[in-house]
Amino acid sequence: MEQAEAHNGSGAAPPSSPAAAARPPATPEGMALAYGSLVVMALLPIFFGALRSVTCARSKNSSDMPETITSRDAARFPVVASCTLLGLYLFFKIFSQEYINLLLSMYFFVLGILALSHTISPIMNKFFPANFPNKQYQLLFTQGSGEAKEEIVNYEFDTKDLVCLAMSSVVGVWYLLRKHWIANNLFGLAFSLNGVELLHLNNVSTGCILLGGLFVYDVFWVFGTNVMVTVAKSFEAPIKLVFPQDLLEKGLEADNFAMLGLGDIVIPGIFIALLLRFDISLKKNTHTYFYTSFLAYIFGLGLTIFIMHIFKHAQPALLYLVPACIGFPLLVALLKGEVTEMFSYESSAEILPHTPRLTHFPTVSGSPASLADSMQQKLSCPRRRRQQSPSAM
């Protein structure tokens, strides 16, 4: 989690630049609004993504099942993420930042439209009238002929999906032309929600391996080098949530941003979603582990913000989120005598019986490119089918 100064939401000015030096410091009210908004924006995709992950896990069509992260995937993910992060850092140092960000903008423009369309589709379906002329379409791509013909992509969609895609494209064009922070956040929220919904850990042990590995990754690249902060400030793509600290003074044209990487949302989020599915598998009609981990996430994120302002330095959020999100649920399991059940639970071993009705909202940095590549394989309508699904990681 970092503080950054940006122009129109399109990038960050180095602290030593004249623009940063001339900018007045944020007011306490502005900082409170910015960080409070970031916390709320981080909680929304985790909460609703976890609920949607339950529905996703109930799919009876094997081709519609989410990508499952195994222990092997979890163990190698920090290595892949480190290579990706270092590669991006070197690219920004060697090549022109302008051209790199142009290519990245086009890539995330397409990916963001798909993610946002998939996110709003269930909501928009409720607003279509019963007599809406909804036609079915199919996009089929094959290779070979006769008995050797093989399906590569079999994509089914309807008119409602096209309407959602058109609405998402408007946001995409807005982001591409203006790089406005609101458009950035709409895409960032969509990426986060889809990541929590579509990337499933197969068991708690795998979750501990993944979070533990990325704990070391995050600490090393933030405290050990300036690579993480440099890439985050140079990367003009919706791979982070931002909120202006000078919104009260400048309105929507504010340009002094606080930021939170999407990896700090998705990585703990998929673990929290796993605990929700574990709660349901116990068939006790409670969501103890989900609420515990959710509150632990709030505590960890709040602690990150507090420490950042004490030491005036960007903080690796996973340093505080990982111990909280793993430790608190394990403590509850130990007190309830359900540690064995927790670690023996396999997320993909059963079809969950129902979608939970969570009516009360609790009170209270993985590699962006790696996360994008993982989600790209699953960002589509639930009706998208592939004969051979690539690995999630």
C-alpha cells in the first residue's frame, strides 16, 4: 500500500519531481476519506466475490468450473510473480515508458471490458423486461477436420450479454482516453471480484503455502528493493485501486492519490472465499470462519495504513494481512476443535448444496501482471466453454 502523486490518474510523479515538491500535503480529512474509501473498495469485491465463488463451485458442468489452484501452483506462483515484476521493472528502465504503457493500456482495455461485463451481467439481468428480445449466439473456433476436428473455443452468449459488453465498452473508452481514476477503479474492482470468484484454492494447506510465499515476496520487493514501488508508480493500468487525498479541495480533478494493489485484495480474498465454502461444507448454518477471516482482513488493512503513516514509507500490505487472515481462523478452529476438518476439506470434492444468504455485512501486493494473466483465462460469461482449459498459474 502506498501514497502516490499522479496527474489525472494516469501515473505517479516521483517524490523528487518539481510537481511533487510543489504540491501541498494532504489534509487529515482528505487522507481519512482516501484510506477509508480504499478499505471499503477492498472489502466489496472480497465479500461479493466470495458469495459468487460459492455459486461458481456449484456448477455441474465441468467445463464451467473455476480454475483450481493446487499446492504446486501455489509454491511456484511467488517465483513467477517475482520474474514478472523484475521483467516489468527492467522494461521500464530500458524502454520508453510511454510506449510500454500504451501497449499495456490496450491489453487491459480488452481485459477490463470482459471483466466488467462479467461483473455487471447478473445485476443487469434483473433490469431487463420479461419481453426483452433475447437471442442466443455462439462463437465456435475449431482446428482440423472430420474426426480430427478439435474445439478450441466454444463461446455462447445472448443479447443481454451484448448489452452488458456495450456498457462496459463505454467505461473502457473513457479509461483509454482519460485514464480517469474512477474508470481505473471500476476496472480494478471488476478484476478483483472476478479473481476472488474464479480462482479457487483446493484446500487450506494450499492457501497457507500461497499466502506464505507471497508474504515473503511482498516484503522482499518492498523493503529489500525499490522495484515494487517503481513498477506500481510507472504501470499505467488498472492493477491498483486509487483514491485522491485532495478530493475535497479539487473535486473529480484531484491528483494526489493513495493506492492499494489488487494483489492485496485478490490473494487474501481467495483464501477468505475458501473459508466461506468450508463453512457451508460443515452444514452448521453458520459462517464463523468467513466472518473471522473477513474481520481479520479489515484489521490487517487498518494496521497497514497505521504503520505506513507512522514510518512514512510504503508498506507491503501482505506483511500484515497474511498473519491476520491465516492466524485468526486457525485460532478459532483450534478453540472449536475443528483443525482436522479444516485441513482435510477439499474445495473441489463436493457440489455445494446451496448459496448462503449473508444478510448482515460485518462491521468493523501479488504481481499485477501475473494476476491479470491468470484471470484472463476465466474472464468471460459463465457459459464460456473450452475443451482444454489451461492451467490457472
